Amino acid sequence: MKALENSNFNSFQSERECYFIITKELPYRIVGLFTLSNDSIKTTYLERSTTNRLNRHINNAKRGRSYPAVLIGRLGVNELFQGGGRFVGTQILDILKDWFTDENNKTGCRFLVVDAHNHPRTLHFYEQNGFKFLHKTEDEEREYYHIPEGEFIHTRLMYFDLKNL
């Protein structure tokens, strides 16, 4: 919530599993929204180099076949609030990073993950916010998901290691 304290936006309003950020003044407007769900990164079928990259910062005794994660299912910013130096999307990601590293958080997740829309602007946004591709190349991701060669990949799986904060 620190990221929104000095803005013109209210903190989150939750409607079931979808979280909304709304303006403080009337007329109330939805500034942004996101969904969350439990997930994991399963290393069993990943390329060896990808598994090694994930395990590099994990104590040998704690390495496993699956690591707990939180999936950011939908992240959107109202077009009226995009740009203009507001960085609403970045503020939302910063809040999520704070939530899941807070000492009162009981989820025990190690990673935030997102199936990012495979568009250069979207991918760049997540990279600028510290997310990395789970699969180094689209071909590697295509093989992992058994997508035929040459078929367009609509999303790219990206992760953020919360231990990097």
C-alpha cells in the first residue's frame, strides 16, 4: 500500500477474487485491477538450464521439484490512467511484491508469476519490473507446452523471485 499513499487513488477494494483500485473523488473510477491465485513453478519438465537458473539462489537442502508461487491472472490499467508519469501498473506490482514479502504474509510463496500477453510493450513492462522469462526462448516455451512449431504463442510465462527484494 506504500506505493499508493501519495497518490490520488484509494487502496484496494476487493470483489471476490478481483482487486480494484479506485479514485478517491467522485465520480469514482476504476483505475486498475488484478486477480490472484495460487500457483507453482514445477521444475520436473523444465530445461536443465532453466532449472539451474531457478535453483541458483535456493539453498541445496530446500531445492525441490515445485516452488510455491502466486499467479497474477489479470492486470489492467484503465486507459484514462495510463501514462502521464503515474506508473499505475508498476505501483500495483510493487504493492504485490510488498504483500507477499510482508512478515504477516502466510502464503509462503517464493515467486510471482504471470502469463504475459506476448506483445513487446507488455513484455518490456514486466521486464522493467524485474520479471524474467521462465523459458529463455519462444521455441523452448513452445516445446514445453507442446505447441506446434511456427504457431504463435499468445502468452509468455514470466516470474519474479521475491527473495530478490
